[in-house]
Amino acid sequence: MVSHGGFSACGMCEIRGKSVPHLRGHKVVYPPETEEPIMRTAARMRQDALQATRAQPVHGLYGPCVISFIPRFDPSKGVPNEYMHNTLSGITKTFITVWLTDHRGRWYIKSSVDRIDEFLSCIHPPDTVKRTPRSLMSWMNWKASEWLFWLLFYSLPALLEVRPMDNVFLRHWILLVKSIHNLLLEEIKPSHLEESKNLLNLFLQEIKPLYSYIDRREPDAPPKRMSGEWMYSFNVHQVSHLPMVVEETCPLLADSAFDFEDNNGVLGNLTHGTTNIDKELAGSLQLLESIRVLRRRVLQSRPESEPTVLADVEMRGNHAVSIDLEESEIEKIRSLVGNDELTAGDLCLYSRAVFNGKTFSSHAWTLPDKRNSCTVKSVNANSSEVCYGEMLYFVRIEGEEDDVFCVLECFEIDHRSMIVHKASRTVLRHILPLRKTPYCKKQVVCSLSNVKCKLVRVGDYVCIPPNQIEINL
């Protein structure tokens, strides 16, 4: 098949594309067509491959390939779009590159980079995010995981620092953020697919008018208005197929390349020489497997006790940290556990705990570094009430090792300041604005089992991850 820079390069439809002027040359683009392009099928692809030659490809096919002869393999669906390279390192990076380097249109934001960098430097993600935000000017060196968190969490709050909510480019960006977040959910409903499909179609339609510009490169020629079709790259076209990929083949999480790329890095770190790489790699893998077996045997010999207390808040290093519980907090704990005779002496306070294999840190543990792992989402098992807030500390009742509670200082969500795309009536419900004065108004006591996930605090917003599968990226 032809490469992504050629005509008819899409592996899911037969759109041909066209060549348009770009900078000092031309590029092949795939603008949306009036009529839906013909979707590829296994039968049509095999027929085209048999008729094609290297000199005369048919619908982008040069001929049959080896994997097309695999029994029951459907070449039209067997190689679905992979969002890590297509959407994150592809579309997201492309738009940022245009915003920072192309000064021909109103999208140019390089003059605001210092303010955006200052905003990014104040973001302290939880420990489930491996990389802390870097300067926007180093965008060429960003990893795919950094593009993921920029797209879903950082970009809109950061851009709102330098652009108003009614900015046309900001409203356009909301469409991509919302649709990709929908397709990354652990439980994807038909309504999510339909919404993502409509938003992505609107996203593609608005690119042409938004990214048109006046060409003044020729000093002796009159200015010429250039169409925004130059932005319809191969990756931009591919994003239109993502809802269909999720519906017909698998969720975006299922064919994500993050694990494969991570394992490639592990394999690369296991080899150090330039000769006999196969033997060195086999020996290193055998050593790693031996370590895993030994670790498993050691852990099996230990008694299991969940949650495991990691650090007592009363003794942290050489400094004693005291917390005086108010009578109202003690009363809440009494009501929750159903014990009216509890006193302050029956309660043990801790700053960290492990529950179901997950480590939770409270505000009492948080050090002045670049991490904030105490901002969480809690759901009451009885009333289904949702609470967003910071874990202040953990409480264990003396003599009841299995019951651990946390004291949450709840945020107040400012529903009037939600990020909204008015034309499509789309509300971003995973980026929640907080009331600025004050953030916290009440404290609640909840069981540690009610804490569902850690949130990403981004300025005056808290962001809810779409899933708990792709974490520690």
C-alpha cells in the first residue's frame, strides 16, 4: 500500500485525496467530501490488489501482501487506527506546531508561550502520571504520554489563560478533546459513539474556514486568500474513523501502542553492546524472569493485610506532626462506623495507606514537590453522592485493623463556569471548574473503599481521567 504521504493512503476508505500548495511546495491532503467515501472491504481490497501493479496502484494498493493470505483475516479491519501515533503524536502535535510556528493566521500564540509555561509549571499531577508538564517550547521533544495529558487535561485550562472562552480556535479544540475523551472511557455507550462521531465531523468541517489565510509572500503580486485545506493531513482524516474503529473492532485502549513502546524501551535498555545482541538480550530476559519468580515467592510468604499503613502522620522523620480532631469530625466518624462510644484516643491517624494494591497519599503526607496525589473522587456507596476533594489524613479505629477511613475536604464545583461548546451544546464534564474563594467548604468522612480515582489538579480545575487502565504512562 502507498505511504501516508500518497494518494488513497487510507486503509479504511477509498478516499483519494488531492494535492494542494503548501509553503514552497505541495502536499497531499484529505479534505472531507460531500459524499461519504466508499469504505474498504476484504473482497474489494483483494480484487484491487490482484489488478494493481507497482507502476499502477489501484485505490492505493500495489498488490497482495503476505498477511492478506492469513485465513479469516480482514485487511480492511485487521489494522485499525492506533490513536497514540495518529491522534497524540499526530494531530495534537500538528496543531501545536502550527500554533507556535505559523504566523500567517489568527491561531498564532507564540507571544503567549511564557504565560502558558508559567501555568504549566504550577501543575502538580498525581503519582499516576510519570511525567510532569514541560515547557511548551520543548514540544518537539514531548513524548506521547505528554501529548495525552496535554490534550485531555492541560490544553484547555492553559489556553483559557491567554484566550477568551468565545475564541473560535478554542471552541474548535473543545470538539477534539471531548470526542477523544469519550472514546477512551472504560465503558463506552452508544451515546458516546454517536456524540464523538458528530463532534469529529464538526471538527473536520470547521478546519477549512478557520485555517485559511492571506498569502502575501509575493511582494509584487496582490494578496491571495488560501484555503485551509492544507491542514487536512493524513492523520486528521484518520481521526474521522475512530468511532467506527471502536464500534466495529475494539476500544482505543485495546490496540494502544503505549505498552508496546514501553516494552521496546525496556528491551533497548537491556542491550549495551554492538555484537551478539541476541545472546545478551536472552540472558537479560532470563535474569529478569528469575527476579520475578524470587519476588513472587517472597511476597507469598508474607501475611496479607489490606490496607497496609505506610507512614504514621504522628511521626514523620524527626518531626512530630500533630492533628487535633474537632468534635464534629469525631462525630462524623462515629456516625459512619455506627459506634457512639468512640473517643479521640480510639483513633489512629495516618498519612498514607495501601488499599486493593493502590497507594493513597493524604495532604498530611504531600511534600512541597511536583506531585499532588491527594486530590480524589469519592462516591458514596449508599447514596451515590459524588465528592471531589483533598484527602487530609486517614483514620483507623483502634482494634479494627480492616476499617480505614479518610477525611476529605470537599471542593465546590462552579457549574456556571463549565467549559461548553455552545453550537453543539457540548459540555466538558471531565474538566470541572472550582469556585475560587474558597475552594473547600466542608469536610466529610468516607470509607477508603469509596475513593474511586485520583484526579489531576490543573489550576482552578480538577480533571477526571477517562479510565484506570492506561495509568502510569
